[in-house]
Amino acid sequence: MASQDISSNIAQQFVTSAFPSNPAIRALPVHEAIQHASQVIKSAPGATAIDQAMRQRGLVGMTTRAKAYAPFSQTVNRVRMVCVIPYTSTDPKSTLIGGVGISDDEPASGIVVQLENLAVTAITALDFVNGKLVEKMIPPSQLLASGPEPFVETDWPRDAAKVPNLTVSVATSVAGDAYGGFLNDEYASRIYNQEQVRQLAQLGPLITSIAELQHMRHLGVPTAASCCCCSTCSWGCSCSSSAMSTAPMRPMALPWTL
């Protein structure tokens, strides 16, 4: 038992170092996160459409594992409530995981990630823009190689004067904190060994790239009230919502249940 505790502490320290905390970013207590997520998933614009798109892929929301944050926005001079709800496959052979992010009356935004072994092989963004569900495929290898700019839509209506409520650094910090939190939580510890946790922590650069991309994609989009926060977080935590799927990974049969 003592050996397991030491090993667990070492893995936790590794994850913590991979996702250094931002003093301004703190996850809300579990019961508050659950309560907030349960409310906004029913009321946020686009949440129903994105939830349905998730369910069509066999993914079901888990508000009991939601993460919630209240970062301060200098743009509006108040805190912004942000939550991330993981979506888990009901098919034990599925390689899909998902996450939905919602921020203070903004349209919901979702991410679906396909995993093979411990590698992200496909990313699908589910956005609610101009009252419609928009799906976008993003190859992870190209995102890492070229950066986010090539994947930013040029045909979306934007307000150049619109200032985002949360900066990209805050958005990436929220994404990283949530991902690290899922890697370290009790549920994950029952599924993964410590070496697997270390490998999953190395997805950090992709988490950051996804968050930066969503921040740029939604910057100035009139239908997103706070310009990018919720979509950014859902990206970061769709990989972090890897923490929630019970699907074994092919061909390793590794349960992706962080």
C-alpha cells in the first residue's frame, strides 16, 4: 500500500509539473460544479443541438464529473462562470470521447476526439454559430505542425472591435487545469497505472494548441458573448474528458477513463 501511495504521488507530481497551475484559475468545489453544469446544459444556446450530436456518436454527458471555474474578466470587470462537461461512450469498443464547454449565457461548444492507443488521431469541433450547429474536422497532426491560423474560418461574421472577456492565457490555463485534474482524480486512479498517466500528461502541447485554436476561431464572433471562452475549454477538456470514457483503446485495450 505504501509503495502504491508513493507511486501515485510521483505520478501526481509529474502531472502537476506538466500542467503548472495559474494562481488566478481555481476549480470550484465538486458539488458547485455539478450544480452549475446541470443548470447550464439545459439553458445555454445550442446545448440541446450539441448534446444531440454527441448522443448520435454514442456519447453521453456526465455532469457528475464536470469541472467549473470562475475566472475574472477585466473586460466586463466581473467573474465569468465556465464549466466543462465530459461526454463518455456507452460502447466499450468506442474510441471516441467528448466534452462540452459553456460560459455565462454563451452558446455551448463541443469537441469530439478519436483516440487510438494513447494518440489523438481525429478532432471534431461542434459549434453553435448564427443559430446553427457547425461541425469542423481538424487533423491533430496538422494543427501541431502549422499552428491554429490555417483552421480559423474566414467566412464567419466577426466584430473586429469585440474584445474577448477572457484572454487566451486564461483559456489555456483552464483547459490545462481541467485536464490535469481529470488525470489525477480518484476515478482515473482506479483505471490507469502510473506509466499510462505519465504518457497521457504528455498530451499537454496538444491541449494548449486546441485551446489557442478555439480562442482564435471564436474571436469577435457576434453570437459568442464572451468570445471563445466556452469553446476553448471544451477543447481542452475533450482531451481531458478522456478522463471520462470507459472505452478500451484499440489495439491496446486501454480503458480511456481519465
